[in-house]
Amino acid sequence: MRYYLTVDRLNEGHRGIFRDAEGNAFWKDDAPQTDDEMFKIVGRFEYILSPMSIAYTGEQLKQFTKWVPLAEYSGRFGVWLREG
């Protein structure tokens, strides 16, 4: 199991995995990312995105199929969401 950096923009209830436009997610083996590590990744948008480090299995990752670019990062980064 890996811990992935997840975000929920404006706490709207749509938490997804934070990743770049090429599909590279921010993950860590064996332990969740610390608050400092997450802040270094999301930067000044920390309060808008409400980052959390959550563990997912390979099977759970298959549920994330929808890419939503974030305007805050000019579409360079976005959220990988579950459909529906």
C-alpha cells in the first residue's frame, strides 16, 4: 500500500489524488506525508485544497479515472477523481 497526496478543492466532497498533467502522483511508501511535505507540494493553495495523505491499494487506484485540471496551477496539476 502507498500513501498518496489527496486534495478536496474547497471541501466540496470530491477528494481525489493530486497529480501532474502527465499522470505522476505524489506518493510515499510505508508512512503518510507530513504536513510539511504536503505544503512543499501544494504550496500556497494548502487552505483551498485541504491536502491529506491517504493509503490506497492498486485495486482502489483503478477507481480513479477522471482527470480534472486545477486552474490554480494553470492546468499543470490537477485531481484524479473517481467517476460518479
